[in-house]
Amino acid sequence: MTADLVELLKAKTSEGAQEMLARNEETVRQLRHEAGGVLRLPEGVTLDYGDVDYERPDDETMILNLGPSHPSTHGVLRVMVEIRGEQVLRTKPVIGYLHTGMEKTGEELMYHQGSTNVTRMDYLSPFFNELAYSLSVEKVAGMDLPERAGWIRMLMCELNRIASHLLWLATNGADLGAINMLVYGWRDREVLLSFFEKVTGLRMNHNYIRPGGVAADLPDGWRDDVNAICDVVLRRMDEYDNLLTGQPVLQNRMDGVGPLDAATAVGLGLTGPLLRSTGVTYDVRRDFPYLLYDQVDFDVIVGTGGDCWDRFAIRVNEIRESVRIVRQVAKMMPKGDYRTQDKKFTPPPRNRIDESMEALIHHFKLFTEGFRVPPGDAYVPVESPRGELGCYIVSDGTSRPYRVHVRAPSFANLQGLAPMARGGFIPDVIACISSIDPVLGDVDR
Amino acid sequence: MLAAVAAASYNGDPVFAKGITLGVWIIELVKLVAVFAIIMVGVLFMVMYERKAVAYLGNRWGPNRAGPKGWLQSLADGLKLFFKEALVPEGADRWVYRAAPVIAMVPVMVSFSVIPIGDTVTVAGYTTRLQLADPPWGILVMLMASSISVYGVMLAGWASGSKYPLIGAVRASAQMISYEAALGLTVATVVVLTGSLHTSAIVAAQHGGVLYHWNVFRAYGLPAAIFFVAITAEMTRPPFDLVEAEEELAGGYNMEYSSIGFALFYLAEYAALVTNSAFFVTLFLGGPDGPYWHTIGPLWFVIKVLAVLYVYVWIRATLPRLRYDQLMDLGWKKLIPASLAMLLIVAAGHISWRWGLAALSGSLFAFILLSRAIEVGRTQVEEGAQAELESP
């Protein structure tokens, strides 16, 4: 009886075999699945597997296992690759090696504790995780956000986008063999991280953007720091144009590699630079403006070819666009509160606790019980460096969320690997993984 | 012409002129040990030189703990490697697996023996050249060594019994054989200029005058560049390090090696680097010839080798890696035709300038034909692919 139940549960919860078999041992259905790109179909249409054309040669193919510990799979991504000689026939990303159950943990934490949890998901752009979470909580709770908090959030997020893209430049260079680019990228990111440390107290996983505002006001002299950062980044970007963009070897490695068309990209749910490289002009900042993005002036960088070279160009130019936004934000930053003054959500200031019993009780209640949020749900997307990052929160009226789900751009974008890498060579698979820019913490959560 | 006449009456090392006596034995033994020591010290130095230079180019300090300013780091690494456990993987072909590092190492060592480090010296009545051996087939030793060391890499990958090394081995054999043709043709260009295969004669022919006697100028520059690219690919140095390709194959052919086997591959790689830089200096940069003070030939030699080595380090720090098909394109479609044309031009120019001009125009014509042929081939392939896509 129990054995039957176990078998039943196994069958119900099975995610299928993660192994990829050689071509002559694989089921026909699986091969058609790989060749047809089932995920591209519009909703409501089912695929007739007989329609899909597939190739089944007689000669031997080799299954190569890239990862989970491999120098260029960006963490613990495992990619199974079927190759004939050097040519890649199929790829299959296998994920789950960094699964930590953060979404489940989010259900156990109170709303004001939640951002310390989500910030660890996409560890290269922590502010965006906090932002998506905070915006969703604010929407469910109906908080109003002081203007200055919005501007501070924009400032930190755009700086974070620069940091993330710089690290991408570094790892992309390293993946293609330009070893010193790795060091340059990390070096420049360090400038931004020390600014983050100055503002938030931490280099990564800041827990700075919280429901209702930000944790602390900007420190004195932040404007000078920001201007200095902008100057440094722009100067270094010119250097990298010399080192990388104008480099024929690098261009040959990326030009025409891993092509994607717009229909595939939209069908697979890809977002961010990956989607924009195919010519689709989708940027959450422009299409669904959050914070105060409708008040700043910036361009959405779009490619045409949908190959790795376009993605490279988009990211390089997005750094420059972010610098542009940061400069505008620094100019337009208003004075005022950095977090909401609603007493239901924000604890009283420290010196009030010494004077007033009510304030002490209020403070105590806020940090032991948290604030209650009326029942409802909300999904707010933001444009993270990797694409649309959204947080879906369901509230059941208590001080803890009933469900926290994060729509992770890396997870969706990783699906693009199979159509991108088909027909290329092994080095092209590396270039494709690199151009997707997955963060495995974000993929597995 | 003068050089060719001189080379015709050229004999090997003058130390053998009086017959082989005990003194000759001792001298040869000392030179043997010296060459071995030079390679070993050169490798230890080169590893550190590269790590330091790449670090400085990349805004880092590099190793700075072991020894004065970290210069003993490579010695420490080597010692550590020799005390590690030597594992042989389960699926490996044991004998081939063990032999491969030695096959990679020995030819490189052998080929250094023909490099002239200086002119002749006289010790206790014996006049001898500053090179271990000066055989009549001289420079061919270098081609021989680079051909044989392919086997080391190839057998290592094949015998490891795992997939990444296998792919590395396949890449290695194709890459090294492709570039050998261009390498041989450029060496032939130098041999045509000198009229001798003796390395000492090649160096002697470049002596005298200021710099313009060097083969890099006498062969109109291009063969030197081709030779440089070809030996870079031959040694699988970046940007042609597809065989190891850290980011793709995670080490490639030497992935399964540990301990002494790995150390020997490492040693072979850097010994090849030092040796081939020395060959570049010998063939094109006049060997121990300098603008002034000809008595300090070995010093000039070392300076030039260091300069060439720096170029390798610089390239490694800057350039991304090529892809396999791009590498083959470069080798077969560009370097081999170019080196062949340069061989013809240099050889014809050696007879008279009219012949040289004729060869040049002929080469240009052939170049146009060849690029047209490549163009046509490419469009046909593309059209074929397009037709295949459009067919129902």
C-alpha cells in the first residue's frame, strides 16, 4: 500500500530524467521535442509530434557534460551537450544545484524581514530583488512612497546595473579567452561596491531597499562619489572599446554566434538584453514605468541580429545609458523623507523611544509581530540587468506573506540556450551561456 | 651570394677537427649539462616572468610570497607537484598515458641543442662553438622536434580515456599538423637566403652591418610574422590554445594528469616557448648578433629572447581565443599561401631583382585567383545552406 503510494508520488512529482541520451538511444518524442521547440507554440495549441521534422543519423554522437563544476558555466549550471566532432547537435541545461528554497523561506519571514531574504537570489544585482519585493509589498499594503525614496532607489538600481554589466563584461571576456578582462571588470565593479558599502553598510546582499522606502538616507558627499563613479566608468568603457569592441578576434567569436529570432525569444519568455538583441523593444522601465522612470530621459538599446555580438553591444551601451540616468538622478534628487512616515509601517525614531511609552510599545510590536497587510495579491515587474524581474506576493491578511514567487529572468532566459547553441561549436556554447548571463542563485532560488 | 659560398665550405663544430679526445668529451659533457640547465632555469624563469607580466598588465601583483618578490614561486610549485600522488585514471591506457609527457618533453630538449648562443670560444686549446651540436641538417631538428611533440599531446589526450582530453587531442593533432606546413615554408625561406641548414651558418650570414643583415629584413618581414604566428599555434599558446582551452575543455589534453606527468607537460610547454623564441631569434633576428660589442653575443641573444618572450606574454594577456574553424581558416587559407608566395619571391629575388619582381606579380595574381576561389566556395556553401532551408 505504502509502496504503491510512494510510486504514485514519485510518478506525480517526477521532473523526468535529467540525463541526455545519445542520439540512437533517445526516444523519438524527445528528439522531436528538442528539434521542434515546443515552448514556442502559442497558448491553447498542442503540438503534434508527428509534424516535427527531426534528423536521426546512424553514426555515433558523443554526450559531453559541461558542469556543474566547469570554469565557464557561471556557477553550478550543468549543460549536457550532444556533439558530433565539434559540432553541437543538442543541448540540455540541467538546473537545481543551487536550490536553497528561498521562496519557501519567504513565507516564514515577516514583510519587513523579506527583503533580506530575496536580496540573496540574484546576488549580482541585489537591489533589484529588493526593489521588486518592496514594490509588490507596497502595492498589496497600499503604502505610499516618499519621492526621495523613489529617487534613491533609482540611483542605487542604476549603479547596480552598471556593476552587474561590468561583471558580465569581465566574465564574457574570460569565457572567450581574454583573461585580463576578468580582472579589469572586477576592478571597476569594486568602485561601485565600495560606494554601496558606504551607503548600505554591505558590499552585497544589502537589505537596503525595504517596503516603505530605504533603510538609510544617502551619506554626506554622495553626489561627489556618484559623479566620480560616472567619470571613471565612462573612461574605462572607452578603454574596453579599445580592448574588446574593436578587437577582430573577439568580434569573430561573437558575430553571428547563437542567433535567436524575435518569435523564438518572445515564445520562450526571454527578456532583457537577450530579447532586445532580437529587435523587440521591450524594457519594463519604459513600457511599465515604476518608481520615477517616466521623469528621466534614457534610450532603450535594441539590436537586430539577435546574436552574441548584439548582446555584447547592448550591454556595453546600457552601461552608458545607466550612467546617463544616474547623472540625471543625481541632479534631480529632491529633499525629504527617505521612508514612509506612516506609523503603521515605520518604527518611531530612536530618541522618541526614550521619551514615549507608546513609541516603545509601537517599536516592539512592529519588530515582533510585523505589520499586517490586507488580503490580496500583487505582481510588480522591474527591469533588472538580466531582464524582467518580478515578485508575486499573495497576502492572507497576516504579517507574513502567504506566497512569495519571484519571476527570475535568469531562469526564463536559460531556456534560450538550446535554440541558440544548436549547430554551433563547443566554444559557441560557452559564448552563448556567457551571453545569457545567468546567475544560478536566481535560476534555482 | 657570399654567404652561400661560405656556407658551402662550412663544416660543423671546429672542436672535432683534431679528432675526438678526452678533452673533447669533457667539453661536450659540460655543454650538455649547460644546455639542460639553461632550459630548466629558462622554464622556471619564464613561468614567473609570464605570471608577473600578466599580473602587471592586469593590475595585479602576481605571486609575491615565495622567495625574493615571489621569484621562487615556480620552483615551489614544481617541487610540490613532484611530491603529489601520480594517479592513473581507470579508463586510461596505462603505458601510453605514462609515456606521453616524456614524448612531449624530450624533443623540445633535443631541439635546443642546435641553437647557437654565441660565437666560438677557445678553452684550453680547443676552439668550440657555443652550441651543443651543429649537425649538417641543423634547423631541421627544430621541425622534427615540433612534429614529434604533437604525439605527446595527442597520445596524452587519447590515452586519458575521458572526453575532454579526447577533444583536446583531436584539436591538437589537426592544429599542429596544419601549422607545420607554414612553419616549414618559412624556414625554407631562411634556408634559401642562407644557403645552409647549419644553424651556426644561418646566424653567421646575419652578422656584420647594422641590423639590416638580419633575415627579418632580408626576407621582407612577412615570413618572420608568419613564422611567429605558426610557432605560436604549434606550441598551442594563446590565442591558439584550443588544445587546453581552460574555459571550454577545462584543461584539455592534460586534464587527467597529476604530479610528475602534469609537471612534465608544463615543463614541455614552457621549454617549447623558450626554445622556439630562441629559434625565432636565430632565424630572423640575427641570433647573438648585436649592433655593438660583438664579443658579448650571448647577452644580446638573451636580451632578444626576452623581448620575444614578452610579446608572447603580451598576446596572452590581451587576445581572446580563436575558434577551431577560424584557426583552420587562418592556417590553410592565409598563412600557407602567403608563406609559399614569400618563399618564391625571396628565392627569385635572391637571383636578381627582375626575377623577384616577376615572382611578386605572379604571387599577386595567384592571390587574386585564390581569394576569388575562396569567395566562390563560400557563396556556394551559403547558397546550398539557403536552398536546404527553403526546401520543403
